[in-house]
Amino acid sequence: YQYTVSPGSTYTDDSWKGCYSIIDNTNAILDNIGNLAESAERNRIEGEALSLRAYTYHFLVRMYAKPVNKYPDNPSIILRISSGTEDLPRATVKDVYNQLVVDMEKACGLLDQHSSSSKAYIGANAAHGILARLYLDLGDETNGIKHANAALKGVNLMNTAVYTADFCEVNSETLWAFECPTDDNQFYLSLPSFWYLCGDDYEDAVIGYSSLRVSKALINLMEDKDIRKTQFPKDSETKYLTTKIHSRNNEMGQGSFNMLRGSEMYLIIAELAADKQHYDVAKEALNVVRIARGLDKYSGTDAGLADEIQQERRRELFAEGHRLFDMKRRGLALTRTGVDGHDLWTSQLDLPAGSDRFELPIPQAEIDANGELTNNDQNPAYK
């Protein structure tokens, strides 16, 4: 939150190790997939493994490297696409994206042939959604819109009547969800316990760690008739909680977290089209989201459309892990107004567009253990 992590920080190290643990597991599956006889089940397993690996690498490359649309030749992360422990240098940002696009194009072809009733697995909709995210970063309008539309096959956005109750469940716009059911949720160590509130109001809420706070500046972006504005009980006169993400049935640790949602796909279409000045396509996609959340259609100018789409991403996707990546992709600065402006815990923070502090440092443990790296390979803000 304060952008003051170090190469030895838990925040730096745990994200890196956790992601590479997933990658190592998926590599083991993909290295051995040929031992299975050809079948629909084999296609499903391979498609899911490719998708999960790409999803994880996409997180890593955006956290530890500069954005691909502005710095394609910069060093990024360790790209390991088979099981092994050999030392490897940092791949370029564009090399990582090239690999992920190849993997996800294949995954989509494999998963298009398979259907699953459970959104806890990566199916065809989710695979196309992951690929649409990649093409958004690359600024590829044709392929991004193609795969966003494929992700939306059979998907309908929630209306205002069901949004609040159904948001934290697998719902009509879920592409992929992480589920914490009664018999598998780890209670206070589960994902819900860190963020989720239970109950209809704050006084009756089971709050867990209650780790998430919301800036008044974000709330002020929402019109009163926006269903999303109903989700901000006060913790104090200047600090707000959010009930957007909450537990199920007042039971700590139970609930669903939607990893990919249909509304994001419409906003991907809108952003890509607006950037290419295809304003009618952009407005049509943007208005699907606005109407579903209780708003009127966009009535602003074509010149202001791209900025309005980013504001809509803030309203629609807050607390879902997008804002930092949006700022990096769009070349935006970070400006916090401080306590007097009803921000959260710290005084004003200003980071210019493209700040080197937007990237996490490469973990010192990786540099020490990897013979292909030295401290000169560290990200600039941490040398």
C-alpha cells in the first residue's frame, strides 16, 4: 500500500514462490500429458493446465515487470515452461507474452470441446477470458474482442435485483470462481476471512480480519442510483468498509470469489474499441455494464469515452485486483489525497506514471540462488 517493499520482503517473496509453485505443478502435468491416451479427458486436463500456468505467469509478469505495451524489451520474470531446476535469466516482457498467447490459443481450442457444470474449473469461457486479458495488454483489438465475446457465450450480467445477494456466489456472469465450501474453507485462514463481511449491516457483521478499506474518492465516483454504491458501511467518520466481498450465511470462511466475470469482458471490448476510435462498439459494450448496474447509457463525448471506461473499471472491478495493472497499462500516475481528503491510513502519496516503484523487486532469494542473475538484474527502484 505504501510502495515500500524490499527484495527480502514477505510481500515480494511469497507472491513469487507461490506462483512458481503453481507453475511447477502445471509444468509437471504438461511434461507428462503425452503418457495419457488421446481422449476428451486428456484435452480437458491439458487445457486447464495451460490456462492455469498462463494465468499465473500473467500475474507475475504484471507484478514484477514493466507493461508490455510500453516496454516490450525490458527484462521480466523467469520463464520456465518445463519441469526443472536449471538456472535461467529473466526473459523479456514480450517473450513472456508471446508464450502465453501461444499457450492460451491452444488451451481455448482444447477447452472449446469440453463443457463442465462447475465454474471452479477453468472451462472454455474462462480460457477465452484469460486470453482476452492478454490481448488487452497487447492492445490487439481484433483478437481481444474476439476472445472477450467467446468468453461471454451463454453469459448474462446480473441485474440490480440480484447483484448484492448473488455477487459472492457463482452467478450468471461467473466465468471462473474460487469456492470456499462448508467442508473446505480453513475458517480464519481462508480467503474470505481476510476481506469478507457477513450480515446486512456493519453492526451485525462477522468481520474476520476486515483487511479491506475503501477511499471516499472511489465512492464519490458512483451515482446514488448505482447499485454498487450500496456496499460501503462506515468504520469511522473517514474510513469505509465494503460489503462487496462477503461470506455466505454469516459463516466465517465460506463463500465464492469470482476470479473472472462477464462484466470485465464487456469492459475489455470497450477499452480496445475506444482506443481504436471505434466508438459505437465501445459505447455499446460499456452500456451493457452501466444498465446492469442501474445507470443510464453513456451520454458523454467520444473524446471522453476512453477515460470514462477507466472510471467504469474502477467502479465495477474494485477489490478484484485490477487497478494497479490498469494504471500501468494506461500510463497513469498514482495520487493519494491523504487523511484530510478521507483516504485511508497514510499521508499523501504521489507516484508519477511509469514509476519504477510500480514493480515489485525480484526476490533476493531468487537472485542469490540463480546463477544467471546478479544484483545488477534487480529492478531499478531496488538496486
